[in-house]
Amino acid sequence: MNIISVSGLVSFTLAIMLLFCGKSVIAHSPFLRRYSIPEPVIGGFLCALVTALLHGIWGLELRFELGMSEVLLLYFFAGIGLKSEVGSLLKGGRPLLMLLLLATLFILLQNGLGMGLATLFGMPPATGLMVGSVSLTGGVGTTLAWAPLLSERLGIGNAMELGVASNTVGLVSACLIGGPIANHLIRRHRLQPSGDVGLEVGTLGDVQYQPPLSYHDVLWAWMWLNLALLLGQAISAALAETNLVLPDFVGCLLAGILIRNLGQWLLGERRVKSWSAASQGLSLISDICLGVFLVMALMGMQLWQLGGYLLFIGTALTLQIGLTIAFTLMVLFPLLGRNYEASVMAAGFGGITLGSTATAIVNMSAVTQKYGAAHQAFIVVPLVCGFFIDIANALIIGLMSGL
């Protein structure tokens, strides 16, 4: 096996090129635009396919240096926080609680399905957790944390491979189902989109930034983003001292919310409104960071790791994806209010249960860039994904595994 290491600068540049590739494909495909397929998915998955072919045919393994992706994710969530007002957070109270309860219930269903299927395949029931909430709701971080425990204490020798492969399939699937689900709900229930051009990420359709962005606007936005990252690091360090370990982006999200709302309280509404143009800068930078992040996440996938477990993983993930779609349409959307905000959260639910927080956000971004802003959804979904559901997932995994 020949391993070729790709430097961080080359990987980052390639990710930008792949994002352009995805944008071009989407621009020339009415079908992909109709179902709000995220642009980064096209370029990132194309790269993953090429690296898989290189591995299978010539025995070459490309290893991309993807450290920059972590910084891009922090910038993105800091930007979300900087555009959030306390009033919007308070309005999100009931939907946030409801989404958390539904996501927790879904973890139980997800693990029950996985454990039942593992039993049918003649495997230890706990093996099903690796094609359940460990890899799907939990993502790569939870997989890396739980796989050694399941291997050592329960004798599941292939736990890591199962988890990584399941997360790979789940991540791609989540990207593909979110937009179509929202489009179906909006059309079927004749929902009235907001049409609000003040998006958290990107711009609405072909609408141009008004007024045009200037050097000052972008630099001003960049300064606030860096301040939010610095404060976010301090918040994350403080939380770690309490033994409460959460993803780093949670600290940046909270820091952005604090800076935005403390600034409004200390300086007054009129003074804070002066940064409305910089708010467009935040949207632009957030759009770029999220797009390149997701491309890098997908281009780093090693699809050949699916080999050897194709039947079990294929069966399990097909059923898990079907369960997600059915639960979203028949349970989640009605209980969240059957409105436009609920349809956008429905687009993000696949990211919560199959992919990652970034996947959920990129799905919602694709929908809102077509139909208009959904401010509540962009607060509720990240908080549930990154702040609450990891705790619930850890408790349920420990209980159902018997550890």
C-alpha cells in the first residue's frame, strides 16, 4: 500500500476547487436544484469516489491534511451566534424542548432497530449500537470514543470499522434526504415560505447583497468572528474544568450569542443596528466556511472501509434511513407545528440522526437559500445537536450496552 500525504494548503485549495465544481453541477442541473441538494456534497463525494478508485485499482491511499476544517466550523458557528438575538432564543423554547424529546425518542428507536438486526445476523446485540446512535446520531467523535469500550468489554472486534463505515454512509445519506423532505412538506402542505432575505448563511436565490458589501463590512465581520472564537475557547476551557466535555463549536456559538446581545444591551439598539451591513459579511463568510468544511469532511472519507460489512451495513442503513424519513414526516413535522420553520427543522433532522451538526445546517441552508430565512431553526437545531443530544445519547448507549 502506497500512502500519499496531501498537505494542508493543497487540501484546502482542492476543497475550494471542488466546491466550485459542485456549484457548477448544481447550476446546470434543474433536478438537483429542485430538491435542494447541497452544493458541497457533489464536489466532496466526487473526490471520495476518485480516492476510492485510486485505492482499489492502483493501491494508492491519499491522506488529506484536514485540520483547517475544524477552524472553518468554529467560524461558522461563531457567525450563527453573532446573528442571534435573545428574543429569538426565547421564542425557540417550546420547539427546542420538543425537538430534544423527539431526538431522544429516536435514539431509542435507532438503537432498537440496530440491535434487533444484529441479532438476526447472528451477531451480539450490542453490535447493533455501532449501526445505531453511536455512529449515526453520535458521529465520528462518539464512534471513536465508544468503539474501544465495546471491543474490549463486549468482545466486538470490528466495532471501529462498523462505526466508521456506518457514519460514512449516514453522512452522505443525510445530505441527500434533507432538501427533498423539506421540498415535499412545503409543496404538500402549501406552506408559506418566509421570503426573508436576512439569512444566517448565504443569500436568498439570486438576490444580491443590498447594499453591496464593502471592504469595511467584511473586515468588521471578520474581527467580531475572531473575538467570538477567542471567547469561545475560554468558554470551552471553563466547561472542561467542570468535566462537561462538549464540542468546541458549542463554546463559539455561545460566545457569539453573548457578544451580540451584550453589545445590544450595553450600546443600545440604534448603535448595534450600525453593523447591519457587517451582518451581510457574516452571512457571506459563514456560507464560505460551511461549504468548504463539508467538502473537506466528504473528501476525507475512505469508502473502501465499507468492504466486508456491505450486507449488514447496507441492510441496517437502508432501514435506518427509512426510519428517519418516516419519523420526520409522520411524527416530527406535525409535532413541531406543520409550518415553514418546522419544514426547515425537518430538513435538518437527518443531520441530527444520520450525519452531524454541519450536515443538518447545510441541509437547512440549502432550503432557506431557496425559500427564505428560518431564524428559529438555526438556533434550535445547533443547540439540540451540539449541546443536549450528546449527553442523552451517552446515557442511552451506556444503558442499552450494559456498560
